[in-house]
Amino acid sequence: MRMMVLALILVPQVSLADSIVATRTIRAQSVLTAEDFTMVAAEIPGAMTDPAQVIGQEARVTLYAGRPILETSLGAAAVIERNQTVSLVFRSSGLSILTEGRALDRGGVGDQIKVMNLASRTTVTGTIAPDGSVMVNAGNEG
């Protein structure tokens, strides 16, 4: 009776982290969906690695097919467009003042943009809130 011996040899292999690359050319100011990128088995410095952090983000620059999507190339999707009328909220020492302004930049939640106060024609810098208003702290005038 013959006996067969099967030997299993384990060879350590370097495991590469997955990186995200664009599947097509994506224009700046486009919001990314799952169809816009794919994962590749390569560790690319600066490239995004988590699809959940890419979906719903806006391309800040044009992204080219086959090239890695860098963290610096993405940002929060814009909720305010340039020249849009926005609510300006000034806060200082428990006092809040609400007025209208005109956005001089476009941006997403958490971005800082310049806004012209329509009543005083003063330009201020504020942070975009989740509700689309712009929060300006006293002494934060541009």
C-alpha cells in the first residue's frame, strides 16, 4: 500500500494595502459615487484607502482615470455656491445677530468662506454650518 504525503509550504508574502483609484475622469466639483472609483492592491502614498470616506465627497480638482485619489483632492460636498444669498450668524458673548449675506466663495460644511454682509457691505469670514448658514465669531472680520 502506497502512502502519499502532501507537504504544505507557507511562504511569507508582503501584504500591500489597498488604495483607491478613479475609474473614469471626474471633473472638479463632482460628487463621487461608488462607480467612480475602484480598489487596487497597491500602497500608494497619500491615496485614500477607505471607500466610506470617498463616497459623497466632492472632487476639488479633476481626477483622472487610473490615478490614485488623494485625500487632498477631496472635500465636503458644497452646500453653498458663490453669489448665493446666505444667513450670516454673528455670535459674541451669548449674543447672536442674524442677517443676510452674499457668499463670495463656494464650500461645504466646515469650510471657511468669505461672505459680504448685505446690510453693511462688510466682508467677513465664517464657517459653513450643517444647516447652510455661515457662522461668524466677533473679531473674525476679513
